Amino acid sequence: MHGGVLIHSTLKSALLLACLGASAQETGVFQLSGGLGWSKRTTWDLPAKPLSIVQAKDSRRVFVLCEDAKVRIFSANGRKEGELPVGPDIRGIEVTSDGESLYLLSAQNNRVTVVDLVLAKAIDLVGAPVLGPADAPVTLVLFSDFECPWCNKEFPVLQKLLEQNKDKLRIVFKHSPLPSHPHAEAAALAAIAAQLQGRFWPMHDALFAGHPWTPETIRSAALKAGLEMELFKLDQVGPEAKARLAKDRKDARLAGVTSVPAIFINGYPAKSRSLASLQSMVDGILAGGERRP
């Protein structure tokens, strides 16, 4: 990066147009100037003087450093997604290709600070199984797969986290069975059928204890969970279970889940699944006074 932050000419033009505001031509009007055809796509109003602008290489996010010591984050179409307070010494920014880490450049201190960013996702939790107090201020959403060994190993970590935050945390379970696991979808439908009998968590534990996985594993788990078997068989293949699984899969896609276990705390994706890291997120959310969405 020569002389601070490298900014592409197209982004410089976008910044200029944002500063011009209402004095620029109307949006969508095509104009010619010196052999260049151009039209303003949109204008972003900023509450402070912009100093620098960068765009992630995947084009999903744009970052604007403003004179009030804040970096404002926008989607590519100009919707504000959040803002990051930075020091008044920060005079340049750069971003990783995926837009998930930001480099803050301080000429005053000859320092580069790297900040990892997570933006909250809105996840529909209606009808999902809950563990912990319903009125807890912090909600941890887990997308999981019963045939996934990493999901099996992660849940004891989440149980410890729940023990450490008994009156502050609840865990919500969402199904995201992977196509590579031949029994995962059937196990998810079985767990939903158990939920319809009010026995989700016993079935959850019995399914994760099912080793090795065979066609008999799910039936054995249902017996262990104390289900009424004839009703279970009907519900497992019924429309309600299929609809709930389809909804969870849709919610996983909307949240950007690509692997499991995937954890969100008050909508913020957890980049690390260690107990210490998850507790740090819970503490940060409680310290910030942010209630669950």
C-alpha cells in the first residue's frame, strides 16, 4: 500500500458522488463528458466528512472512514449495515477480500490494527426447541446435524456455557443436516417428531449417543427417549416434520450457514467455538446492554 490505502478510481468516483449529494444529477440520468458516459446509481448520505472508502473484493460491502472517527459499513446497494468506532488517529483503511476483517492505519502511531467484523443475522426461531430460561437476555442459536461428529463434540461445550450463564443464556436448536451424511435428514425428522411429543431434548441426547449409525439407530434412540412409537412413526414422515425441517434449512441458508456446527449469539456468528471464545461473546453482549433480537 503506497502512501496509505490504495483506493480504486471507481470507488473514488463513488465517494465523490456521495459527497455531491443533491447537487449532482438525478439518479439514472445518462450523461456524456469527455468521451465518458456515466450516470449516478445512488447517493449515500453520511453524518460526517468522509476520509477514505474501500470495497471488499467480493463486492458485498463498502467501508467508509469518516472524520468523526467511525467506519460506516454499507451493503453494495447502499444499505447501512453497521458502524465501527475507531481512534481519531486513524486516517486510512483497507479490507480483506471477504469483507470480514478491516485494517486500520495510524500514521500518528505508525501502527496497523486488524479488526475482525461480524454482522448480526436475523434468524427466525419460532417453533424451535429451547434449552434454558425463555426470558434470557442472550440467545445462542445452534445449527446442527445429528450425524456430524463435530456437532456431537460441541454440545458438551454449549452445556458448560449454559451452566456458566444459567439465568442469562438460552440455547435454540436448528436443524441443518448435511447431504454427505446418509442418516442426517432422517435423524432430523425423527427429532422433530419427538418434539411434537414434547421429548425433543431426550431424543437429541439419544441420537447423539447413537454409534455406529445404522438404520436401527434412530428407532433405538426413539425407544430410549420414551416416545410413543406408533405416533412417532406417523409424525416422522408426516407433513409437519417435513415443513419444520424445510424451514430450518431455509433459515440456515439465509444466515449464510455453510458448515456445522454453526453458532450465532444474539445473531452474531461465532468465529471460534471454544468455551472461552463463546463466553467472551456472551460477556461482550451483556456488557453492551444488547438484548436478544
